[in-house]
Amino acid sequence: MSIVDAQFAAEWVTKKGRVYKYDAIECLARQLSKAQQLSSYELVCNYLSPGEWIEVSEATFLISPKIPSPMGGYLSAFASLAEAQAVQTQNGGELFTWHQILVKFNDSKAVVQ
């Protein structure tokens, strides 16, 4: 998949070293619930610094109707809670951890590292 907007990009690297790229974080979250193997790791781009990759376990996520993502989930990632809170103050929305995002974007609970 080609990445349209780097602010919302995500990447999944499997244990076997295969790399899957996603145009939006919510697509990664949905895919992981369907995957039969555990991931090696997952990365998301920092909304404030496109091109800067963050491990999902270290990111803070914001869903804000004022920040549309390419696939309509309004989901963005930040390197720190403070960055996410600053953007939330300006744009509204709700903050999430990666585990909460997996649950929100999937029908059943997903396995989290």
C-alpha cells in the first residue's frame, strides 16, 4: 500500500521479517486482530513529526473529529502523553493506549504484547 499522508502511517513487522505498511493506524489495528501469529513489532508515525516512527506500546493515541485520518478513523499517534494532550486541548477528542485502540477497532479483544 502506498502511504498518502505520513502523519498517519503504520507498519507491522512479523517475526519472519515481513513488513506490512498501512495508510492509517486503524488499518493496522484491524489487521492485527485477524493475524494468526504474534507480531515482532508494530510502529506508527508521530503525528507531529511525520517520518518519526514510534513503537505502538510507547505511543499515545488520539481520536479527534477535527483530525481526519486517511481511512476515516480520526486516529493519530504521538510520541508522548504531553504531546497528545496539547493537541487534544486544541482539537478535542479522546486519548487511548495501544491496547485500548486494539479493543476499539476490533470486535473482540486482541492479543497485546
